[in-house]
Amino acid sequence: MTIWCILWGVVVAQFFLISWMQKKKCDQREAAGLPRNPIDYSMEGKFHESGAEVHGENGLQDMTDKENIYFQYLL
């Protein structure tokens, strides 16, 4: 029972940590002049052409999640 409670505590703590990290990432994007919450077209059934403004500067660079301004944490 103790392990079960610890597991749920870790799950709840992870949820709040990811939410906090997502808020920081949104603030970082907004400070750079980008939209706070970009639209993710990858899960839609239609094909959307992406322009150079989306992937132009950071598209193929080797960056960590914290360095990449376009990275979004998923809950």
C-alpha cells in the first residue's frame, strides 16, 4: 500500500512539474515574439504546408528541449 501511495504521489508531482515547465516555455516563446501556444497540426487528418517561419532558424539544429523554443511538453 505504501508503494502504491508513493507511486501516485510521484505521478501527481510529475503532472505539476510538467505544467510548470510548459508555462515557462510559453513565457519564453511570448518573450521572443512568438505565439504563446502554437497550433500543432501533426495530429490532424489534413495535410498542412509549414512555412520557413516555423522551422527556419531551429529546424535541423541539435538542441535540447530547454534550448528549443518550439518544443512543447505534452500532458
